[in-house]
Amino acid sequence: MRSSLQIWPRSLLGQTLLATALALLAAQAISTFLLFRAAEERHETALVNAAAFRLIGGARPDRNGRAIARERRGERADGRRIERREWPGGGMGGSHFPRRFAYQLSPASPVLAEETRDQAREAALRDLLDRQGIAVADLTVTERPLMSDPLLQKASARRPRLRTRLAAESGQALLVAGLRRDGAAQWEVVRVPIRERENRAIRAILLQTLVLFVVLMGLLWLVLRRITRPLADLRARTARFSASGTPSEPLAVRGPSDISSLIAAHNAMEARIGAMLNEKDVMLGAIGHDLKTPLAALRVRIEAVEDEAQRERMAATIEELVRTLDEILELARVGRADAPPERAELSTLAASVVEEFEDMGQPVAMAEGPRISAPVHITWLKRGLRNLIANAVRYGGEAEVSVQREGDEIVLRVEDRGPGIPGDRIAAMLEPFVRGEASRNRETGGAGLGLTLARAVAEQHGGALVLTNRAGIGGGGGLRAELRLPA
């Protein structure tokens, strides 16, 4: 049974739109990931470069090789005076990090006991310092919350204005790097505020994705509608023609050249098939008339036969020929009904057929079931059900009829308690002029068209005829014949 939750659409329009949307989402996700990773790498590079810049330009050795903080002397690395401005690119929210905390000399490593050293940043910073010719004896890098830095805590305790500024930026973090040069006893410590990630690139990608979705999906929907509308009309037309077999006005040729060519070819094929079916009906009508007339005359002539037994056998043969001819003509006319289906209550329809057999004294019973209505060709459905009941009575001795609903199907079921049909013979029994085992011969059965006609009736309604053995071959379980129609 088909799942009630249909995630993947079944139509060409839905599948194409969904596949395009998923592909666009995947492409945008990959692009977002690459841009985000590139932004992270630029952010990390800027942090390490800022730390290296401050370490390189923040101190100079004195006569004894000790580092002296240039900031405190108000000098650049080239000896010129430093202007009174903040450190570029750093600071809380940009350039507001106090300059006196950006570079310091310390007798010990700045990494606290509970902190973890950042090995990746240490390697990157060491590489930058090596390229600038700075001999590194020891180097440490760590990251800590802004308000957890001991130096800032001590300073903010004495300065209310600084405490207010730090509180406003409490969610930020600090990159703290410590450098001890060869031959130096002191550590040079720099602090670089880690600015919050900018989400402008992400917002731009989301806006770009939204615009792409609106433009691309809109254009794609318009193009696909131009393709799928003619295809939907062609599908509906083909379904109607396969059900009725009667051609109608040609379908309008429209759409792209491939689709319009297909519609034109379908129109030509439908007209040709319709003409062939009409010719077949005319031919079968003529054959039926030409054969029934001499059979009727022959039936009158055999009344002159004096031998009663011989006369009865001849009459039975003529009746069998007439019955076979009627079944052939009816089989040829199935699916060629001009009238549309009529909505009928199927339990009542089946009960009326059962009453026909009960009036003739046949052991046929109707099981109780739900009231189910559906649009059907009433005359043909009765004929198909009548054939199944007649077979059940003929070969099983009795029949039980029921109408049920199973999922999205309506089941008209006829069960008997006969010998059943061997499993390898069930498919063959649905073919024209095929009869079963020796017990199913012309003495006890018809021409082998009953099941074929019932199958044609089921297919006329878009369903199927299903035959199954109830309890195995020879087990006395009998045969179950079902007309399964779409609900």
C-alpha cells in the first residue's frame, strides 16, 4: 500500500523544482562553508599578525640586552615619537583597548596555571617572528575571557571608568601572547582583543540565496508549466481513450516542439485506433447477424427430427453456439461504452445479481458488508460478477459473495468450495477459450470466455481480476475470485 506520507513529489513539475531547490541549497551551503572558513582564516591571521606586530615593535634592547618597552618611552621602533592614539585594529569593539595594556614586560609567563596553551597559534606566531629575525627562547599563546585577565581586573578595580568600559565588552575574549627572547630574562606580553565575528557575509549569502530562489524558481516554474500542462492534458486524454475506446475532438497541439509533436502523433494514433475499433464493431455486428440467422433457422428445422434424444442434443449444440457467439460479441464490446459511469451502491448491485441466482434455486449467498458507492458501468459490472458466480456454482457447487473495501481498492469477492485451479494454470485461465482440467469441458462449462470477460470488465474500470486458491489445491478450500476496482 502506498505510503500516506509522500515526501518526494510524483509530478515532473514537483520533482524538477525540488531537485533544483536541493541543488541550489547544496551549492549555497558549500559556498557559505568556504566563505566562512576563509573568513575564519583571515580572522586568525589578523590576530596572529597583530600580536607579532606588537611584539616586534613594542620593545628594544638596552645596553645590557634587556627589553625596554617603547610604549613607555613613547618611541617607535625607528626611534620617532609615538602619537597619542590607540592601537590599530585592536580593542574592544575596534580601537578602544587601552594602550598601556596592549604591551607589557613581565617577569613570568602570562599563561595562568588553569589555562591551556594554543599550540596552533604559537606555531604561526613563531613562524612570523622567525621571519623577522627575532631569536625566540620561549613563546606562549593562550585565549581567555576579557574579564578574566588579572591585569585588567586589577586596573578596573582602581578605575571606575575602565570598569564600565570592560563591563560593556564582557562577552569578548583576549589573545595573550608572551615572548622571551634569547638572553632576556623578562617576558614581553601583548594582549589582542578578539573581535566578534562579523555576520555580514553570512547575511549577504542568505539574501543572495533568497534572491536566487525567487528568480530561478519562478522562471523555472514558468518554463516547466509550459511543458507539463500539455503533458497533463495528454495523460488525461490517453486515460479517457483507454477507458472508453471512443475518440473525441483532437487534442490542441501546443507546448515546445517536442511536446507538440508528441500530441500530434497521439491525435493521429487515436484517430487510427478509433477507426479500427469502429470497423471491428461493424464487422462483429455483421458476423453476429449472419451467424444467428441460420442458427435460428436451424433451430426451427430440428423440430422435424423424430428422435427426441437426437433433437435435444442438436438443440443443446445450437444453444451453445448462440451462447458462445453472444459472449464473443460482448467481450468485443467491453470498453466501448458510450455512456459515462454511473454512481451505484455496490452492495446493492451485488445483491441484485445474487437474487437472480436465488430465484433459479442456485446456492448463492450474500455476506454482509459496508455500503460502498462508486461510479461504474452497471450493466458490464453485473455481467462480470454474474460470470464469476456462475463459475463458482458450476465448479464449486455454491458461491458466497461479499463487497469490501481494502485500502484504496473496492473488492467484489466470490468464493466457492470447489477443487480450485492449479497455481501454474491461473494466469492461463484468464485467456480466451481456455478451460480448466477435464471436469471443465463443454459438457459442464462454456466456451472459456467467462473469466476473460470478467477480467475485461475489471480492466474497463481501471482494476483487475485476481484469482487465488483459498486453501491449496485439492484441499477443499475452493477458489477466490476478486474484482478489484479503484476506490
